[in-house]
Amino acid sequence: MRVYKFYPAKWGLEALSKRRLKVSPIDELNDPFEYLSLDLGDKSVRAWAKQFRNLVSKENGIISFSRNWYQPLMWAHYADSHKGLALGFEVPDRLLFEINYVEDRIKPASDVDNSKSSLQGLIHQLLRTKHKEWSYEDEYRLVRPLENCVSEDGKFFAAFNEITVLKEVVIGARYEASNSERLYSELKSEGVTFQTARAEFKGFRMTPQKSAKLQKHL
């Protein structure tokens, strides 16, 4: 599946230069409800949910992708108001978690304490559920064990590889040239394609810039 990672220009260029993606520990994600989408009205449920979240957070990190690069809010929120980049990767479908966006918090099944299948089903839901206000992200996630990542200055990274194959770079509509011609040439020689985003003329999405003279370069 083709999925996209949005970056401000500085961090997008670093990701391309070092051929790696940032892996975010769950506690550093920007939604405080991550893995806490349960209805926590019951104290015993709150205790279980906290324990579950701590256990998952300790061992795993997340690489968040979007299914497409056409959503202007993604550029605004994650790519420095359209000044950044969207990196397109091919990732095996079987490794990606599609996020399910809901209105209400999850209520555990009545037999969750006694049924292994019910508990597994609840955990499966928690890994994939966010509030519907995040639905513009059209998010797919790749879970990476932190022990398999490179740690640098307290941050975690995973190299581009056969699981995350870089295929394209979409340059933001307001991107400013950074004199990265060498990197641009290297990536082109590796088969990476480039295109520039622009605002639609009749709609409210981003779309490919077709004019050759208006294409941007790194």
C-alpha cells in the first residue's frame, strides 16, 4: 500500500538524507487519548487501561502514515503550513493498522474478564481506535519494537528498508528551495519520483502541479 509521511522541510530533508523515519513512543503521540479510547467511568476499567497503556508504551513505537497527500489539513498541521514534504512509501498491507474513527468511547464486553477472545478483541480495538475528529488524517500505523530501532539523543529511528520502501516525494506548495540538488539527484537515481503539490482550482484538496515550469526541487 502507498502511504505518506508528512514533515516540515528541515526534518523531511534529514529523513531523506539519513534514509530513516522517526518512530514515536506512544507517550509522545499528540493525542492524550491514545490507547485510552475505553469508557473509563468504572475505576477498575481505568486501572486496567492504565496498566495496558503503560505495557504497550514501554515496548513499542509508532510510525504514523496517511493514506493520501491530498488533505490540506495534513500539510497545515504536519508539514509547516505547506512548506514541507510528504514522503510516499510502499508498505506491506499486512503490517499496517488502519485507524477506526468513532464518536463514542469503547464499552468493554460484559465477559471481557472471563473470555480470552473478548479480551483479544478489546485490545485489537484499542490499537486501532481514535475519535472521529482525527478522521481527516486517514491514518495507517506501522508498529515498531523500540528495541529494534536506532536511538539517538533520546529519539528513535527506523531505516528505510524492504518494509518501508521510499517511492516518491511530494513537495509542498509553499516549499522554499534548500539547495539540496545532490540529494535530489541521488534519490532520482534510486528510482524515487518527485512532484509538486498545489491547491485545486475548483475544490478544496491539494493536487499535482502539472506545469513543468512550476515544479519545485529540493
